[in-house]
Amino acid sequence: MAKGFTIELSDIGKSYSQASRTQCIFNQLNLSIAEGELLVLLGRSGSGKSTLLNLIAGIDLPDHGRVTIGSTKLALLSEKERTLFRRRHIGFVFQSYNLIPTLTVRENLLLPLQLNRIDSSLHDRKIRSLLRNVGLEEREKDFPDQLSGGQQQRVAIARALVHEPEIVLADEPTGNLDLDTGREVLDLLDQCVRAAGKTLIMATHSQEVMGRADRVLTIRDQRLSADGIRHRSEANDVVTAGAVSPPVYGGK
Ligand code: ADP
Ligand code: MG
């Protein structure tokens, strides 16, 4: 049985068919992601970054091959079981924030707690702790459209972490933000996720993120390659997991 929440993709094939055309996205893709790893996925638009995140999340299934998370083989779960598994163990951060516009900041964070049936006596503490970590404790009652893009993304980071998932997937999380705001959001994501010991898989075009990553992989020609990219352990100026400041992410 695999330990913890390692992620294994074995011999993955994935194509999309539209009208008479079939497009192969992945062919015999293999990838192992360690628990607590920060993996960055690069690749041109259309190369398959979102597809790969969706396969890991079990939103999409491969045509062949296996995705295994911890000891769970996603293909053996029913659709409903996959939804429950994802809801419990995975947090998402999207390019366009995807907050629910008719809910306040607090209510947006409450949703993953309610969906996971987390004891309501813990809700307030968890929500406050996360909002404090992302610097938005004063904005609990605001609606998303009362916040800037960077602030909305910080709420989205809090939402992705509030139910304490083992894995966080971020799909171009700074794609809608200016450079400085994007940098702040990456700092926060990196800090929150590492302090909480989560695995983070991030698709991005941002050069900023590369120095922080444990591994950078590029999707090219339906495969993953690491060529020409410096591993974090080979860099001098990088933070190691143990050097992160005290946990800012709320406990149980
Ligand atoms: P990226 O995130 O790297 O920009 P995507 O994973 O979104 O790339 O898409 C990879 C390719 O697969 C694109 O050519 C896209 O059009 C195609 N694709 C993605 N999702 C679907 C789908 N549901 N149906 C058909 N084609 C799709
Ligand atoms: Mg994409």
C-alpha cells in the first residue's frame, strides 16, 4: 500500500475526440509525486496542464493507465465516490478564483466545511484562522465583487485549505493578476501550503514560481520533461520545507 498521499500516474493515455478529429494529449505518461512536494507544471497553452490536474483530481478519467492517490485507485471509485474523495482530499485554486458571487467571504469558506460534514463547532475557528493567514480577517462579510482580484485569490487559497485537504491543485493561479499581486499570491500559496505540509501541484506560466518548486516539469509532445530546469535542491537561494516560518495555517 502506498504511504500517505503520494500520487502515482502510470502509463496514462488521454485523448479528446471532437467531430471527426481525435487529439492525443498524453501517451504513456508516468509520474510520481511525493507527499509534501511542490511540483510546477509548465507547457504551452493547450499542452495539457489542466487536463493533467483534472486527471489527478479524478474530474476526468484517463483512456488507459491508472491514477493512484495514497492507496486509492481513482478508476475503481464510482463517480459519486470520486466526488466525495476529491471534496475531502483535494483543494483547488483556479485562475479566475471561482468564488460564489452570491455568498460572502465567510460563506464561501463555510461551503467546503459543510460539504465535508466538519463539526460546526469548529467552523468559526477554522475560517478565522485561514482568513487571518491570508490577511483578510476584516473582510469576512464582504462579497467577492467588493474585493480586488488579488484579494479574491487569497480567499480562494483560504477556501482551498480550510477543510485541510492533503493535496492542493492550482491552475494558473496568477494568470489574471499583475506581476506584483501575482508574486504576493504565490508567496501566500507557497507559505500556507508548505506550512501545512500539503502537496501542491501548480500549472503556471510564471517564472516567479520556479525557484520555489521542488520540481519543474514541462509538458511537451504528450510527455513530461525536466530538461534544462534546475531542481530546488540544486539552488542556493531557496527555502527548504523545514525553514518555513511557524505554521500560519490553523490546526485541527
Ligand atoms: P492547457 O491547460 O495546457 O492550456 P488543456 O489541458 O486545457 O491545456 O487542453 C489540452 C488540449 O485538450 C487542448 O487542445 C484542448 O482544446 C483539449 N481539451 C481539453 N479539454 C477538452 C474537452 N473536454 N474536450 C475536448 N478537448 C479538450
Ligand atoms: Mg489550462
